[in-house]
Amino acid sequence: MADLQSTNRVALARCRETTFGVTPANPVFKAIRQTQSGLNANPKTKVTSEIRGDRQVTDLILVGQDANGNIGGELAFQVADDDLEEALQGTWSNSPSIINTGAGTPISALSATTATVTTPLGSQFVAGMLVLTGGFTASANDGLLIGVSSSTATTVVFPASTFTVDAAPVAGAFLRQVGFVGAATDIAAVTSGGNALTSTTLDFTTLGIQVGEWVKVGDGDHAGCSFATAADNGYCRVSVVAAHRLSFDRVPTGWVADAGTGVTLRCFTGDFLTNGSTKRPNTIERQYLDHSPVTYEYLRGMTLNTLQIDGKQQDIATYTKTYMGRDAYLPSPMVRISGATDVAAPTYGVLNTSSNVGRIGFDGSTITGPNFVLSTSIVINNNLRSQSAIGSVGAVGTGNGEFNVTGRLETYFGDPSVYQKVINNTLTSYDLRVGRADGNRESLLIDLPSIKMSGGAPSVSGKNQDVTLPGAFQAIMDAVKGYTMSVGRFWYLPIV
């Protein structure tokens, strides 16, 4: 007897469409890591209204079809990158990187000081960028944090005797910008005219830094790479980028002036995403691997409508995404689409809410005692609507709606500071940083620069219980930055 189909043997993958509801030729399917899926093809039928003398129904007529449903997953670095881009309908602004797809391509050689690359890739790097290396044959060339000295279209030049010579770097070798670095004593922390970093030589406008982006100031893992003033080494949010002044509207508590004497300051930046209005439909492939032969189902035009991120105490960080689409396509026989190829899912480990949460920020400060956080959630809703038309069984498109971000923040009621913002309708902010506690400490930083608490009151649930404050909030467009939500993606962060 044939095996029945097990849920453990259902695989999901997706391919972005150029045209709504049309699977690209020779599609490249990215595997989806999942905990559950409720994707559905929904035929719409009507019973014929014909009247017969024998009182019988003669037909059930297919008049339409749509596809929708949800996919659940556990949050991990890179796993939700496409989902975040689709939920925010923005586009990732990526820091410069070069990754070998094969031996010697596009990094063809490595001398003691210079990476030779395919034109024009070298020109994306500029002096002062801080670069992380990895994937090279010689272990001495991996895990280096080094500042760029200069570049051309075909070279990226670093300080003397940086590398072990490699005549043909292997597939997977990479150079990636993860921040910037100043010469000794070049960068200072200032408070005059507002909180900022200033420089004498380094030009901040050349480094790809954007307004609203968060920057980790200081590298406490390496001597001489952070400010002597401990309070100045932390996360700052950029408000203005000028040639020799990087201004901040959020800084660590206790920020003061520090001349940076003798310090070769390192600061860490990442890729950056803000909300926009670009819809990105997908074809989602569902594989039933217990069938012999394997059968395939395709749901087309699947456009991400909502994305919810949840964190509960001593648990795994999770997310759920819901789609609205065009229709389902079942090949006959149910074989795979011709020319399809695969990309494996990212392999970073699942993030927990205990050791993988670097910060939950409220009103610009980290939430600690006495208002410790019990749970948090963020819900992004694009308010899509399905568009039907005569001449099409499936939807002809999805209409964009309002970009709406809401959330919940449940804390212990240790003091009335959060509650006061509920009662007074105070404009405040919320940010969340989650990431690995090992390796390169890859992390995501979600920022809602303007929120108002939409509800919440102290909860007294009975005897021998802690009083909690289950607060709800509404994100609104930040009047200065012009967006509602941003996400930063850090490929490297120091421990301190």
C-alpha cells in the first residue's frame, strides 16, 4: 500500500513574478522554512438556476477562483528578508558586497593588500568603509575587519600585509561592508549643535549611510576602536548626513563629548529598508514528497497582505504571513514546471526571546526594570483587495490599501511611565533588535519612529499575581523621516 502524505513531507518554495499571476519561464524557486501553512485554492461555484420538471439539479458551474492563506515560521536571520521587503513594499538598500559564485569569480585574486575583482564591482567600495572577509581557502583571510584604503573598478585596496596571497579564491569567498572606520583621532563625539560624530578627514556622505538608519558606535572587542567614554559606545539613529558631521536624533543614555584621542573608531552599519508602495507577487510551489511520483501544486499571484512578528517570554520568536493571490495551477500530470531550479533556504539558527533579543526600545530608551517586557508583537497590514473582472476565472490583480502597522507591548506594571503615554496620547517610538549571540552576531533592527499608544490599562487578574500593562499601539508616519517603519540588517556586530 502506498504511504499516505505526511505533513513533514510537504515542501514550500516561491519564485517572484514579473507579471501578476504569471510564473516566469525557467523559474528559480527559493525554499521556504515553515512551521505550518494554510494556503488554499478556492473555487467559486454556482448551482444552475434552470427549472426542470423532474426537480433535479443539472450542473454546478465554476464561476471564479482565488488563492490565499497563511504560512507560519520561526524568525532567523535572512529567513524573512524577502517577506519584510514584500510586507513593507520597499526595497532593501544593500551595503556593498562581493561574493564568489565560482572559483575566481568575481574575486579573481588576493594579494597581500589587494582584491582583484570583475569591473565595475570594486568602485562600490570607498576609503573608510569597514569590510568583513570570509569564505577564503586560507583561514588567515577569514573573519577580518579591515578598512578600505582605496579602490578602482577592478581593485579594492587594503592596508599593507593584510592578506595571505590567494591566486584563485574559492566559491563563497566574500568581501562585505559592515561599517566604517576613521583614522586615529579623526572621529569625535560631540554635543554642540546636537548629538553627532564629527570628522576631520572621513567623508560620511560617501559611505552609503541613510537618514533613519541605526549605527552601532564603537568596537569594544578590539582595543583602541571605541570611545573612552563608555556611554558613547552604543546604538545611535541618524538624522542628518553631512560630509564631516553625522547627526543623531537617538543616542545612548549619558552621551557626552569625547575627542576620540588616539582612537581608531569603528562604527557598524547594515542594509536598510523602509516602507513604500511596490507590490511583489509570487508563484508558490507546494511539493507533496510522499507521493510517487512527487506531485506539484502552484499558487499564482500570491501577494503578501499581512505580516505579524511575535515574541513571548522564554520562547521562540515567530512570524506569520498571509497572502492574497490569483489562482491555483495543477499541472496535468502534476509534474514540476519545466526549467525550474532551486535555491536552498538560509541556514541561520532560529532566534529566541531570551538570549537573542539585544534590545526592546521605547521612547528612545531600552526597556528594563521595573517594566520588564512579557510579550510583544508587530502587525503589518497592506489592506489588499482582490480584483476580479469578466473574462478571467482568477483575479486580475490585487489593489493596494493603506499601509497600517499596529502592535502590542505587554509589560509588568512597575511604574506608570508607559501607562501615562496611553492616557496622554503621547507621541513616542518603538524599536526591537534581535540577532545571533554567537558568530558574527548577525541581527535585525526594527524601528517604528513614531507611535501612539492606542489602549491599555493595568490588569489585576486575581490573587497572588503580578499586575501587568497590556498596551496596544498604532504606528504613524514620522513627520520628519516620511516613513512609518524601517528595518536594519546587520551582517556583523561586536559583542560590546
